[in-house]
Amino acid sequence: MGEAGGGSPDKRELDLTELEVAFDRAITKNHIWMAFQPIVHANQPKTLFGYEALMRSRDPQLVHVGLILDAAERLERTTQLGRMARAQVATEFSKATAERGLVFVNLHVRDLFDPTLTSPFSGLTRIARRVVLEITERTSLEGIEGLADRVAELREIGYAIAVDDLGGGHARMGHLTPLDTDFVKLDMSLVRDLDSHPVKQRLVKEVVSLCRESGVRVIGEGVETQPEADSLRDLGCDYLQGYLIARPGPPFVDPV
Ligand code: G
Ligand code: MN
């Protein structure tokens, strides 16, 4: 790792010590911040339903969030990073008026059991009734011991649950079942060019109808064009999120 020959000095991968210095600086200098992207009602796209909180970096070395996440993995500090992100979300959203709706927060599967999620002393716990925890379909949820009980406990406290990235990448839709969920977020690969893609339309229609039967609400992600938004609405999708409505930005951008 890191010593594949030929790279110029500034392009080579940082060693662990350098990475730790960079990561510590990013954290202590507040180079990691949370952006918020609006989620709107599909049939009333100017009406806000909530926001997804998305981690962003303004660090000069770990210049984008992918590098921050990789650094956290390599340094085994993902728990710290996740807690910091959730604390920032709580700080911003506890100041937000009720019209800002719900805040959707990405949660890595391994953070599901983090005690700070349920601690009465953590900021997010205090606003749990306004928080939707997004758990990605990209990591297998199968066979996680105690998953159903933990999800039940989180919902008891007031959190809602969303399955993120449904239908994306190698995710198998069968994984939907182990999680008792309130929302499903359609991966943007399903949304892209939906209006001219009959197979995607059938898939979305099936997902929406399955969700309807169990009272699960559906969000279309990564909506970039008006025809995509119209198709999602016509197929029964409840909410929309994507560049067409607004890019992620500092708290709080309004839908355009
Ligand atoms: O995995 P998750 O669904 O949480 O990832 C959301 C990511 O998608 C964010 O990084 C966000 O910036 C990006 N995103 C949000 N809206 C759009 C969009 O309309 N188009 C594209 N290409 N990306 C988007
Ligand atoms: Mn997400």
C-alpha cells in the first residue's frame, strides 16, 4: 500500500502517521462540516418535507469527503467521525424551526449499536422525533445479530428509519425485510432517465406498491431533471431529493 512506484511526491498515498496528522487537523480546525439537501413533496415540489445531512470537507489535504471517510477507516476512527457528524447535525437542527421538517442522517451499519444514539445526554437523542436514520442497502444487513431489536429500540426513542440506496449497485432488494422501516430511498441509478426507461418504471412501480401495502413512504434520490421528477410522482413516489430541487448546502437552503 502507498509505495506503488512512480508517483510524484505530492500524489503518493499518505502513510499512517501523516494521515493521522491530517485527520486530526481536519477535525480540530472544523474542516469537516455538514451540508443539508432539501427533500420535498413529490406532488408539491416547493413544499419542504425535510433535509438529508451530508458530510463535506474543506480540508486542504483531505479535500473531499471520500478522503475523510477513507482516512477514518484506515485509522480505525469511524466511530469518532460518525459521532462528530451526528453531534453537528443535532446542533444545527435543534436550532431549526418546525417548518424545516425532518432530518435524514446517514448511519453506517456498524454505528447502529453506538450507545450515543440512545444516550439521553446526546444531542441527537434529544431531537430523535425529528430524525430519520438512513441505513444503506449497499452493506448486507443479513445476519446481523440483534438488528431487529436494536431498530425497535431506536424507533421506541422516536427515530424513524429509512433504507437508503435501494436498487443501487450490488444491493439485493431482499435485504429490505430484516429492517422494519418507515422510508425507502430509491437509489439514483433507478431514478436516472426513469422517464425513458420502461424497465426502471416497472421496478419503481413494484417497489412503491410493496411499500404502500406496509405504510412505508418512498423517496426518489438524485433527481436531476423535470421528466424524472414527473415520472417518480406519477409512479406514486412520495418525496423527491436531488439537484433539480436544490444542491446540498449550508443550513438551510430552500427548494428552488
Ligand atoms: O448514499 P447517499 O444516497 O446518502 O448519497 C447521497 C449523495 O448523492 C450525496 O453525496 C449527494 O451530494 C449526492 N447527490 C444529491 N443529489 C444528487 C443529484 O441530483 N445528482 C447526483 N449525481 N448526485 C446527487
Ligand atoms: Mn443517504
